[in-house]
Amino acid sequence: MPLLEIKKWPGHDLRQPSLPIPPSVIGTGEVQDLIEDMKSYVDRNRYQIGGLAANQLGFDYKIAVVNLDLDLQEMINPRYVKLSEQKFWGFEACLSFPRFFSFPVRRSRTITLRAFNRFGKEIELSFNGRRAIRVQHEMDHLNGISIIDIRRRARFLRENQAAII
Ligand SMILES: [Zn+2]
């Protein structure tokens, strides 16, 4: 298996949104190998990481693998169907920002999305709590948003709310 190298800020641009994969390409060896490599990486580090997005490895494909504790879920071309209004704060760290410990991030408590699995079948997935956090973190990566961008946005919201009060 090739050694995966996690691209790290600031040397690597993580602000490029990833590109959707045509469903007919999902079954190709390149995509299947990448998914397998990503899954085994997350599996080997399942006590340390919540998931991995392909652009963290330098592949601009909309592929993420999320650690669901007892299982791993690959998501190809994921898109949100529903994000709950109800939100909560949690602390998140990121492999691409190893010098930072963790950030407080506000996320939807429950989410639903549609994606393709590795067999090219469209699936609908729902998550809540800690798993919803992990999925939203990887979705952000695929959309070119990293943890420091969220922090900046959260700070902006806090400061503006404080100003209103
Ligand atoms: Zn991350």
C-alpha cells in the first residue's frame, strides 16, 4: 500500500472545493484504491481521528471517510439534505493543522445527506451528536473550509452578537 501523506496547513491549499466524481468513474481502480487507502488509514488511527477527506491527501475528489466508531463510512459526492436548526458546541482537531490543539465549533446536532457509496449506489445517511460533528467536519473539507475558517466565522458571530446585546 502506498504511504499516505496528510497535507498540512499552511504549505497546502485546503481552500479549493473538491470536484464531484462522475458516477461512472467510481468503479475505476484509481478511485477504489484511494477509498481503500483512506479507509485503512482511518481504521489504523481510529482512536485518534474522526475521518479523512481526499483533499487532505492532495486528491481533489469529493470523497470522505468517516469514523463511526464501530464502522467506517465512505461518502462520494456527499451533499446535505437536512441540517438541524438545533446546534451545539464541540471541540474539534484536524490532521491538517497539527500545531493547533482543538477549536470550539458550532454544528448542527442532526444531519441528513445523500451520497454514493463505493459501489456507485446512492444512499441516504443520517447522523447525530458526535458522528454528525465528524461528518460536518469532513463535509467542510470537501467544500474548501478548514477548521481555522470555522473558528474565524464563529468569532465573527460571537463579536457581532455581543455588539447587538
Ligand atoms: Zn480536518
